[in-house]
Amino acid sequence: MTYATVPDRHPPERPRKSWYRRNEIALTPWLFLIPGALFFAVYVIVPIFQSFHISFYEWDGLGELSERGEFVGMGNYEELVGDRAFETSLWNNLKWLLLYLLAIPGGLFIALFLNQTVAGIRFYKSMFFFPFVLSQVVVGLVFSWFYLPRVGALNAILEFFGLGTLNVLGDPDIATYGIIVAGLWPQTAYAMILYLTGLNAVDPEQVEAARLDGAKGWRMLWYVILPQLKPATFIAFVVTIIGALRSFDLISIMTNGGPFGSTRVLSFYMFEKALSEYGFRMGYGSAIAVVLFLIMLVFIAYFLFQMWRDEREARR
């Protein structure tokens, strides 16, 4: 006698997933971000707040701040108002900001030239790319030799054309501009690389359609090419402005803030006041650092707002 088997109406239970498995998609990006976020917080965010805190004290940096520091409130900031050296540094930073932006159009036009298919274009690209791989110390030394009053290449060129000699780094009125020119050399190369990368992503169909409509030359560049290079331009602006505000190494190598303190910028003046032989005034140097940070914050906030607005418009 045979009996019919009754099917099991209760299928075997599936193994329950762990909490991480259930939230894997949402958690994985955060696990990659946490190490970088911690590093950024420890070495960037925390020092920013420490600089704000120290700027309210008169402290030589030796011993504990709570024991050796003297609370002066806004005294360091009040002293900045009447400090002529600080005023000179601030104006020099403004010069750096305005003139350093010349690297962006310079890099654009060099990139447009190097984007052509002509004989020897690889050699030209390597020559224009060369300044980017040099350290700022090497750039400063090269231009220091170039500006030498008697045997420098600049004065040799001026004498060849019958012009007088020029002591660029020894003249307080033009020394800052000479250093800015030195900084523009590698910065223009960096902007050129950004634009060369952007030109590779330009839509050829839009270019061809514009040609059929009769666009060429400046009209093609302004209405077709430049709108597609907007991301590269954005990055070039951010990097150039931050580089102009952080201009320290070239000044240290080429003039050490001279002649007569005429080439100081805020970052270099902060170093002089806080760490050099001029005084170990950590509180005063921190106050200068706070001012420089607030200036940077204005530009960074503006660029972040622009990026957020562009992304919002792109989603619509």
C-alpha cells in the first residue's frame, strides 16, 4: 500500500543577512570616505580652530598656551589695523590675485595652439609642459639668475636692444611684479594642461554644426568652444586664486620679503611674525593666518555656490 507524499508547504528559511549586508550599498561609500575625512579633520579643520583660538593670545610658542599665553582678546587684530607691513602684505596679495589670473587666458590660448595637428607638435607640448614639473624652488632660482643685474639674461636682452639695465629684484617698486611673472610661468602651464584635457572632451558634432552655420574664429571660440570648457575654467580659477593667496615659496627664494619688506604677502608675513627671527609671536601670526583664511573662504564659498547652482540647473 502506497501513501501519497504531502508537499512541504513551509520552504526552508533563508539565512538572515547581517546588518551590514542589508545596508551595504549605503555604507560602502562612507567606509571609503571616513579615512580621508578623519585625515582632513585632524590636519586641516582642527588647526583652523586652533589658529582662531591662539589669535586671541600673546604667546611665544614655548610651553603650554594655558600657562605661558596671555589673553589679549582682539588686541592682535587691533594691532593689524595700524601695521604698515601688514598693509603692504595685503596690497601685494591683491596684486597677486589680479595678475595671477592672466595664467588662465594664457593657458587657454597655448592649449588652443597645441591642440592643432602640425609638425613637431609633441616637441612644443613637452616644452610648454616642462615648467609644470619643476618645483617652485627651482623656478625661483631660475628667475633669480634671469633677473641678475649684470650677468642676467634679462639685462643681456635689454642691452642688445639698446635699453638700460634693470635691477628687478632690487627695486621695491617692481620686485613684486618680477616674482609674479616667475609664478605665472608654471601656473600658465597648469592651466594649459587643464584646457588641453577639456578640449579633448569638446563635442565635434557641435563644432561641425557651428561651421555649417557659418561660425568661425572668435565666434566659434566664444559661443561653441568656451561653454564646453566651463568645468576646466572653473578648476583653473579655483587653483589659480588659491595659488595666488598661498604665494610663499617664490618670495622666500627670490627676495626673502625684501627689498625693505616690499614683496611680503600675508603668508610670508605670518611666517616672519610667528616662526622667524623677528619674534616668535604665535598669537599675532595666527591673527594674520585667520585674515588670510577668511579671504580664501570668501572665494571658496563663492566657487562652491557656483558649482552647486550649476549642478542644480543640470538636473532640471
